[in-house]
Amino acid sequence: MPSARTHPDFTLEDAAKARGFRRVAGIDEVGRGPLAGPVTAAAVILDPANTPDGIDDSKRLNAATRARLAAQIKASALAWSIAHASVAEIDALNILQASHLAMKKALEALDIGADFALVDGNRMPRGLAMPGETVVKGDAKSLSIAAASILAKVERDQIMQELAAEHPEYGWERNMGYPTKQHRTALTRFGPTPHHRISFAPLRKMLC
């Protein structure tokens, strides 16, 4: 029998607090795979006594649910922040390091400083000002990371929809910069925009 689908909870946050930490932030990013647009990260310190129902991995939620939960998270969290690594930073650093840069920026921008970080993934960003731990598939395990995944996804989707109005031929309002057939066909026909990641292989090959 397949195992029942798990939902994120406060197990990891509670474990950190049992070790003496008080302000545990969940951190996640979105946008590592697209050919265009920034990579966006969010950091969230939830209030366990006032946490919206339905927080889950953003990939499991539809756009309307993500938008509703994002508003509720912003209204109820003890602290939240969103940050980006630009296309220029992605091309200069590589996508992994740019993702870590966005995470670090988000963590540093929290109004209430965190003293422990739960980071989605298997690599800890360098230079964090506090201890933390990585959590593989953390957005399906930790409510704080899941909340961060929702904020990051909603914010980045909004950016790509705004950029789509400037460059409608690429279909960014639907593909969010990912290499769909429409996006790749438009690249072949119209070439890259200033919002494309020139360091990514499909664009590098095209320019060569």
C-alpha cells in the first residue's frame, strides 16, 4: 500500500526550540529552473498560536489558494521577508550560489532577527549569521519552510506576469520563464531579452 501523504508541521521547529532557540525561520526559494527572471527566496517566522490553516508545499496548491495563504501568512507571521537574486547575479555567480544569495538576503531582511534557520534543500548557504539545518523536501515537512515556499512562489509569479506584459511572445504569464515549447520557439524566433539568463546552456548555445 502506498504511504499516506504527509503534511508539514512544527516538528522541526519544536526540535530547534527544545535546543534553546527562540525564533526559527523557514527559508525556501523558487525559480532555479527557468531560463528567464530572478530567483526569489522568502524567510518566515510563523506564530504557532496564529498559523493559517492549509499551509503546504506551494507546488501542491493552486494559484488562488497560494494567493489567499500568502496574504494570511503576511498578516499573521511574526516576521516575513522576500528577496531576489537578479539575472545579472545568476549569470555572475551560477544558479546555486545565486539561490543561496537570495536566501541569505531574505533571512537578513527579517524585521525580527531569527536565531535558527530551517533551509529547504541539502546545502546550507554560506555566511549565515545564525546556525541552522538543511531539510530535503523541507516544504513538505516544515510549516515554516512551506510558508516561505508560498510567499516566494506568489511573488515570483507576479514578477513574471508583469514581465510578460513587456514581452508577450514568450508566454511568461503561463510558463513563468520555464523552457516550455512556446518559450523555446519564441527564443529561436526573437532571441533573448535582458531578462534571460545568458549563462544557461540553451541561451549560451544560441549566442554561440
